Amino acid sequence: MILKTLVYIVCCIFTAAYMSLFERKLIGKIQKRYGPDQCGIAGVTQPIADSLKLILKRNAIKNHSKLSIFIIWILLSASLFQLTLLPVINENKYALLLIAISHSIILFSETGLGLLSRSKYGIMGGIRCYFQNIANHLPFIISILVIAMYKKDFSLNMPVTDTMPIYVSIPFAVLFFIIFLISTNKLPFDFAESESELVAGCYTEYGGIMFAMIYLADYLNILFFALLISYIFIGTSNIYLITLTSFVVIFLCIVIRATTFRSTQDNMTSLAWKIMMPLLIIILSFC
């Protein structure tokens, strides 16, 4: 079991690394510019080169607090823990509760990285991340309650569409996809990073291996949410359909990032509190 878990974790890390290559290639095609194409055949070894560069690179700032370094490990561990739940999700009757807990740890770890920063840009990014997480976390928890209420338990042993009417499942799927975009800090909701005005947001001070761990956790979180959406709406019986659905979700996320502009903090908060929350409560009332 330990060996299988290690192999599974390595495969998840490998997949997350190559998700970054797929993202850069697809965005390059959409925006009519070159993506990675120099490292290996058609840039296929670019993620390996980037990983080695970050692992071997010296961090420019050495006086990070021990707490911030510990939070980076917590962030990566929670991202991997989420993914290790998926192979045994049918056997765990508290799967949704564990997902909610690990998701909360990830959200507030990202906030902590910014607020514990010794750079004003990192602190500004941390404050943005904090408000983003506050606005998004309650809709996420209510969506978990919606799934649990329709299924009558906190497991994911069958898709929610088996018990949810079609006129409810379609708007719920759209709302959950928006929650996915906000939770993964991707455009139009990448307030934690905001490259153009905050350099790298709450991650400005972190370089080398710490930067690699943060962004690996980011892509692991995207992979997890794509698989979770497949588990919620498709079920766990057909591995090929799960893979295809996850790919479609990741593809849509990248296309939205390549074609939309960044929203503003007030628009995101209004969307979460004035639109998503009332709609989720209405959906919950249909249980």
C-alpha cells in the first residue's frame, strides 16, 4: 500500500508538471505566440528543465521566517492529501468533510504566505488572497452541503446527478465550476498573484525550491478540482470518462485564462455573495 501510494503521488506530481507545459502551449496557440519549443523535441522536456532549475537555484532572500517555510510544506502536503483521497473515495463515508478540511487548509496557507511576507508586495497579495478566500470559502462549503443533502451522506460513491434533477444539476455545475476558478487563483480571479501590478503577489519573496513547491501545489489543486468535478457529476465507475471530463475541465480553465481579463476584487465579492450564495441556498432548498 505504501509503494502504491508513493507511485500514485509521483504520477500526480508528474501530471501537474506537464499540465504547466500544456497550459503554456495552449495559451501560446490561442494568443498567436510561441510557447516552450526549444527544450527537447517541441519543448517536451521543458517541465523537467524548469524543475531542475528551481531545485538547484539559490533563493535570493535567506531570512524567511520558519513559520512561512512550514506553511509551504503544509500547503504542498494538503494538496497531495486531497489527491490521495480520490483512489479510496468510494470507501470513505466522510470524503466530502475531509475535502472541505484540506481545502480550507490550502486556502488559508496561501493567505499566510503573503501576510507573513517581509515585502509590501507580498503583504498586499496576502490581503487580496484573504478577501478572495473569505468570499469563496462559504459558497464552497454550501456546495459541499448541497451534494451531501442530495446524496444523504458525505461520501462520493455515486454521482450527485443520480439524485439531483436536471434543472438543478446544470446551474449547480456552473456554480461549482466558478468556485473551481476562484479556488485555483486562475483568471479572471487571480488576485493572489496579479502579475502586472504585484510582480508575483503573495509569492514575490519566494524563489528556488520554495517557489517550485508553491506552484506545484497550485497545479495539484487544479488537477484535484478537475477530478473532483468528474467524481461529483460523472461518478467513479468509468475511468476513461473521468479522464476525459477532467481534461475538458482543465482545457476550459486554460482557455478562460487565455481569453479573459482580470476581474476586480469588488466584482468577485459581489458575484460570490450576491449571486452565487443566494443561488446555492435556493438549490439547497430543493433538497
